[in-house]
Amino acid sequence: MKRLIIYSICLIAILQNSYASKVHQDTLILKMPNGVMIEQLVHYRAPGDVKVFDKFQTYLSTFLEQFKKLETDAINDQQPMRIEFNNIVKHFTSKEYSISFEDYKPKTKITLVDTNNLHHINQRIHLLVLSNNSKYNHYKARVHFSDMSQLNKLLDYDFEKINNELAASFKEEEYKFLKRKPFSSWIKVNDKSETTLEYNQIPEHPTDVIQLSAGTGLQSIKSVWLGSFHARMTLILPRKMVDKHSFTFGYQWLYNFTSPSEKNINEFIDVGYAFNFSDSPSKDKWAGIDIGFLIKRRGDFFDNNTFRLGLYTNLNKSVTVGPQMYFNDFFKNVYPGVNINIAIL
């Protein structure tokens, strides 16, 4: 029982360490009737995920309240500015706000052409970035505007209605493919806060791949370090431009040199599954589970009918580590182990 408790603690630690802040690949682009363009960054998995503009209005209202306290004339139509507003939450009870300014070079126009429509975005002068730094509640939106009166006007629109109409536009049966693909949606809003979904722009994305790999490693079993060599075949399934799921079949040779007269090599096969908890294409955070079976036994280091259950997480692209539990027959004679694997190919 103690070993199982320790094993569970290791599982929780791996899952916690594998959490990564959201990096959003999906964007809702609202063309507002007062000339403002809003880019709301989302991570789309279901139609309800586009209902985020209640948060936008809250963040914008808070920014305008804090901006008034500055009593500054930094925003004018002569010098384009990029304004960063960060909502900082501390200990879930206190809040701090950060506002920064820097020179900004806006695009004169954005033009998007499809078979039916020509979308033209007129010049905006300034860029406002609304965000927070919470690890568990990431939020980011970009607002392109020309003067402060336009931002105040945004508070007059019915964003709850915009939320509901957008969720209705992204019907599950019609847009379920967007769960896997990154996209940008162009949405027109009229004076009555009614929305029209004009266009979904979907770039190319990675396809499912089968990866062959080989490597070496070390295992600590029964207070003895053993060397290993493995070969694996892995099916990788991407989502939102990021590798998310992997299914692995592997073969491992485990070297035991503890006996001066014998060099025993035990052979295992294993199957496993891993999930990438990161949504960043540049930073993987894999955590997985695998089960292995002894198929060829030499010496008496392992008993007949030995199998193992292991957890692992990646330290980098090549190195994985994790705890293991070895069993004989049906969960008999349990003893722990630690596994370190290094991918060479």
C-alpha cells in the first residue's frame, strides 16, 4: 500500500509539472461598426469557447478606469502607440494593474480575399493589448483603434448578444473540424450588436505521422542500475499545429551485469500512451503511461511472468524520466524502479 501511495504521488507530480500556459492559435476578428477591430485570441475546442467577449468588456472597462488615473495625453493621433494593459492577480485576493506604452508602426490596411468577398480593413493608428499573467486563466485580446472615444463607445455594444450569436454560428456539427485546426474567423458586427460570420481562414497544419526511434537508458531496479537499449514505433496525432497524442509500441533489451560470470539480457515489449500538456509548438510537455511485458528471460534477476507499469515525462526533446512498478503474475511481489531514457535516433 505504501508503494502504491508513493506511486500515486509521483503521478500527481508528473501531471502538475506537465502543465503549460495556453498559447492560443485561434483568433476571432471582430470588425466593429465604429471602426475598431478586435482580435480576440481563443483556444477552440467547442462552440462555447467563442463566448469570451464578456471578459473582453470587463478587461476594457478596467483599463479605461485605470487609464483615467494616469492623467496623460500620451494617446493622440500624431504618434501611433502600442499600449499593454496587464491584469495581475496575486494570491487570488489582491489585484495589480500594469500599463506600458511604446511607439508602434501600424499596418495601413489588411486585405483578405476569398471567392465571394473582399474584406478591407481601414487604417487604425493605435494598438491596445489586454492580457493577464495568470497561469491558470490565460487571456489576451488586441484592439486596433484611432482614438480613445472609440474605446469608450465599445462599452455601449451588447457583448452578451455577440457571445450568444457567435456560439450559435459555430455549430458543433459544422465546425467540429476546427478542434484540430488553427483558424482565424472574420466577423462583422452592426450597430445592433448583430454578428455575421464572414470567413474562416484555415492555414495548413501537420498531419498524423508514424515516427521510428531508438535509444539507450538506465533503470534502477532492486537498488541495482541496469543498462538498456530500445527501439520504438510511435503514432503521433497533432492538434492546433501541436503534437498532442502519441501511441507507442516498443522493444527493449535490459542489460544486467551484476553477476561477474554472466551477462544477462532480458527482453521486454511495451505499449504506451502520452499526452502533450503544452499548447506551444516550441515547448513540449509530455506525460505518459506505459505497460511492459517480459518476453525473454535470462538469469534469475526477473521472475517468470514479470510485467511493469510506468509513468514518464520529458525533460527535453531527447530525455524522459519516470517511476516504474514491477509485478510478478497478477500484481504480486511489487517492487519499484526508476527509468531514464535517452533517444539517439
